[in-house]
Amino acid sequence: MRPRSLLALALLIPAGTLAAQEPLDWDPAAVELEIVPLIDLYGRAFNDRDTVTIRGMYVDDERFSWYEDGRLRYRNADDILRAIRNLGDMDIRTQWLDRKVVPLSPTLASLRLGFVTRINLSNGTEMEFRGVQTMVVERTSGGWRIVNGHTSTVRPDNWGR
């Protein structure tokens, strides 16, 4: 085989492998529409503390991680459920704002969700904080699942002064 033929073959093999894994004619808008219900379910599940739904929203393997303000906080769904149980009976409501879905392939997308969380304690104290969550979600045989995420909170300008 001539060197040019070998080069052409070498260039075609990765392209053929990619084509077998991901269709080249996928529709990003359709992927986005599939993911919107996941975002709504995510919000309802956390506000209702629906631990069965929450557990099923994450991949169940070593790829999962969730960071908060730059620190690794959760390595699996059990860590998240433990944190929810530790909240006790606090009334916590989160509203997701400024949703952005970026389809990366037919089976992978990036999400950005602005949020505001309001906490009402039993003694009448009310608190509020805002921030943004980012996530990578993957289409699995069981539907869309969160592979990893990060929550960053916005700190008031007068913190630390």
C-alpha cells in the first residue's frame, strides 16, 4: 500500500468510528426540548425532598461528582441524600432562573441554571441566597442523568469587611 493510501485510511478510521457512535445529523433543538423536563423535575424533587426521584437523577458510577463553591462535596447520590436529611424540617424553596441548555451531542449536554433559594427557619428567621448551578447531563437507557455539577453562590459585597 502506498504512503498516501495509508494516510487516507488512517484519517478515515477515526471519522468512521465517530460516525458509528454519534449521528452527524442530530438536532440540538430536539435535545434541548428533551432536557427541559429534567430541569423541571430536578426543581420539584429538591423542593419536595423527593429522595426517590433525586437518587434516580444521577449517574450511579465513579464519574459522578458535585462541587459547591469550588470544593468537592458529593461523590454519589447517597452523599446528596444524607445532606438533605441533615436539613431537618427547614422550609427551603429554590427557584431556578435563567436556564441555558447547550446540547453537545445527541447524548450529552451542559446546563446552566441561575437560582434563588429562600430558607424559613422555625423561629421565623428568613434567609435568601443566589447563585448558579452548572451540570453535565447524559442520555442513558433510563433517560437523562446528571454526570456532574457545580453550585456557586453569589456573596454579598460586604462579606469579610
